[in-house]
Amino acid sequence: MTGRRKQSLQQKLAMVFAVIIASIMLIMLVLHVRTVYVVRQITYEKMNSQAEYYQQTFETEIQGILALQLDFFNNRQLPFLAYPDSGLSAYEEREAVLTVQERIRTITEVSRLIQSGFLYIPRNDYFISQGTIRRMTEQDRENMERYLQEYESGVQFDGEDFYSVRTGEKGSIIAKNPQFVFVLVFSGRQIEESLSVLNTSEQGGVFIYNEKSDVMLESSPREGMGRMVWEQLEQGEREMPLMDIRQIRVNGRKYLVLVGKRGEAGTFVQYVEEAPLMEHITKSWYYVAAAFFCMIGISIIFIWYTRKTVHRPLNILVQAFERVKRGNLDEHIYHGKEDEFSYLYLAFNEMEDRLSQLIDEVYVQKNLVQKAQLKQMQAQINPHFLYNSFFILSRRIKRQDYDGAEEFAVHLGNYFKYLTRDGADFIPLRQEAEHARSYAAIQQDRFSGRVKVAFGDLPENYRDLLVPRLIIQPLLENAFDHGLENKVSGGILLVCFIAREDGIRIRVEDNGEEAGDEDILRMREALEGQDAEEVTGIVNIHRRLKIYFHGKSGLLVERSSLGGVAVTIEIQMA
């Protein structure tokens, strides 16, 4: 890497940014561009917080009152007043009536929003309120019937007052002849007074509009303003989202309007005129317009300059990295000027060359190591196995068991052909399984009935799965030599193939008694160790599986359910 950077890109960009930042700071100090946004945002947040607090408080209070109204019917004295012949004495009936009246008085005094409360007991001809106990008059019966005819759950409006009716019946259906009719009347004046707390500006107002009854409770210095605001809202959008602040125009003036959620009394709306809030900064918009065109010019110059000096060279560098990611390490990049990018390009080219060299070295080394390990496994063939196999073949021929001798010779030939041929290091799983099956058949003859081998079938969808060579047969050899060698009779060797959604398991287990728990633990530690001295056998298989399947496969050693050792080859492809 030679050459001196005559032009510093960092210095050039610093100068350009200094001019732009100085221009922005000067404009910001003169015009206070963000003031408009801040003022409007503060207004929005204030309206939102006020509305949310009021609605939460108001609705909580209303729901609490309705809950008390419903709980009123849990009074134990109340059922005794339902019928004239309830069996109460005159004194007991009077005490029950007074108890009910006291309960009504308690409910009406809970909140300033409750104007009055009264109970009709039509079958016993009682009318009870917080201050009155009397027999029902004809007017009382007419009022009760009117309440029942217009009944709906929640808070209703009768043209004069808001009210809530409960009969004590379950569900929302009113009985034709109820035992009780309990009515709570809400004070519209108190609701309006509670709204006035939010009306902090002479240019704004607050109201609750009940669409069903077309009634509006309003707190505003200008009478009728709420109605005009609502009409403008209806013209703009009928279904209003919750807590949505909008701009509308009424009599040529702009208003900020917040539409709250619909509650028991109706829809909450808060509005404020926008112009008075913005009157001190209206003139700044002229300066904003001038600054806007100035910034456009500066931005165009800055974009052109940075595109020429930064973006284009960066794009070339990014595209070069994309080529490297796709495996193309042959194309170099160059920069005509002597600046930071010429340094980066030169470093990139050197990195590309070095990376290509390292990949070649690692690939060759890895390939040689794998081939050496495979050759080492092939060299592990026990000469005694070869001698014993020929002795078995000889004895069968002497016994004139020519069919058995032929079958044994075929297995033996297939076994040595598989081991000695110079083929690919990775083969279909069916070939590996066939080789292991031949080895198991040879060993079963060698052990002369002392060992029974059960070899499962390979699932069809995994027959062509490519695996490293010699991953099953060494496990069978390990089981025969270390687990079943001293079995006089009753030896069992199981080989099964278990298909799974993400791969396959090949399990080799025996009922040998040679391996203790400490031996199994040592085998596990050998598999987990990175620098184990013994790199053949199951350790070799484990490492080759992890390399070929990118760390998602390997061996698992555990105690077999048969009493011996179980070694599982776990292959995961996803």
C-alpha cells in the first residue's frame, strides 16, 4: 500500500457540512421553524391528557353509580316489601321501608352527578325516595310505566334529565309486572359544571352529545358553538375514531377538535380555535418560506457533491463485496483519485487476494485431513476378522454347505469391495446400510449363534441421502468387539432407522455387559472434546458428521434399554 493521499475526503466533507450546519443554525435562530410544531404538539397533548383524564374519571364515576344501582337489589330487607302479605308486622315493615330509604339516600349522596333516586314497589303500592315515603299516586304509576316503556340498559335521556332504570331482573329484558323499579336521575347542570373545568380558553369549549336523544350538554362562552362544531364533524366523517384530533373550519375560522370515545352520556368533544394559539408565530411562516427555498438550493448542491465524492465510490465498494459474497474473488476495483477511497480499494484488493489464498489453503487442508481420516479408518480392518472369515468359509465348504458358503462369500466380497474401492467420500445412505448389513451377517456367522442381529429397514425417503462413508459399520464393529465379544449366549444387536421431520436417527444398541457407566461417560467426553488423542472410531465418525452437516449432526452415546451401550447417529438436515 503505497502513495500519499493528497486530497482528504474527510476535510472536504467537513467543510461542506460546516457550511450546511452553519446555514441551518442561522436559519433556526432567526425563524424558530420548529416553534409552530411545538406549540401545536403541546396543544394536542394538553387536549389529549385533559380529555383522557376527564373521560376516565367521568366514566368511572358513572359506572360506579350504575354498579351501586344494581347492587341496591342485594338489600336483604327489599324482598319483604315486594308483596302486601309478606308476613311482616307493621313495625317490621316500617323498619324495612326506612332501611331501603336510607340505602337510596346513601346512593344519591355518593356523587354530585346524582340529582335524585326513587323506588317504585307497585305490588305493595310504595313510592320511596331519599326524602319521601308514600303510597303510589296515579301520577307515580304513569311515571313508572313511562320509564318501563322507554327502558334501555345504561343512561337514557327523557327530554329533560338523564336517568338510569333497574328492576332487579336478570338480563336486559324488563318484566311486564316487575316487583321493583329503581330510578336514578342525573343532574345535567352538574355534568355541564364538570365540563367547565376543561374549558380553559375563551376561544374553545367542551360538550357531550347524545346522538340518540339529540341532546347536547355544553360548556362554552359562545352559545350554540358546540352544535356548529358537531355539524362540521358530521359532514366530514360520521364514524369518528377514538381520541382523534382534527382541523375543521367554522364561520371561516380553524378549530382543533378532539373527538373522544362514546360513553354512557354520549360522545365527548373538545375544541379550541387555532389562530389565537398561533398568532405570535404566524409571521414566521414568511421566513420559513424563504428558508425553504434556500435550503433546497443548499441541499441540491450538497446531494450532487456527496453523490460524486461519496455515493458512487461507496456503491462500487458495496457491489464488490456482493461479488465476494457470491464467491467471485477475481475482480479488483480501482479509484482514480488519491483519497480515502483509493486506500480502501487497495486494501479491499489485497484482502480479496489473501482471502482467495486462505480459502484454497483451508479447502485443500480440510480435504486432505478428511481423506486421511477415511484411509485411517479403512486401515483399522482387523486382520483376525479376515482370518476368521476365511476359516468360517472353509468350514462351510468342508461341511458341503455350499449354499451357505456362497451366501457368506457374497457378503464377504461385498464387504471388502466397499472398503477397498476408491470411490467418492460421500455415498447414498442405502449403500452404507447395505455394507453394514453385510458386515452384521458375517459377524453373526462368526459368533456361531451366540449373537442375534436384528437389522431394521431403511425408510424410502432417506435411501438417497448422501452421507460420509463408513459411519454405521464401525459402530457395529465396536459393539461386537467391546460389548458382545464375551457373550456365551443370548447376545442381541439391534440396528434401527428412525425417520423424523428434520432428518433421521440410526440407532445401534446391544445387551453387552462389558461397558460400565464410567466407560459411557468417557465416550461422551471424547465426543465433546476438541483435542482428543483418539481421532478414529466413534470420534472420527462424530467429527465427520458435524463437518458434513454443518454442526447439526453427530453421535449420541447412552445406556441401552437392553442393558448394554446404545450409539445413535443423528442427522439433521433443517
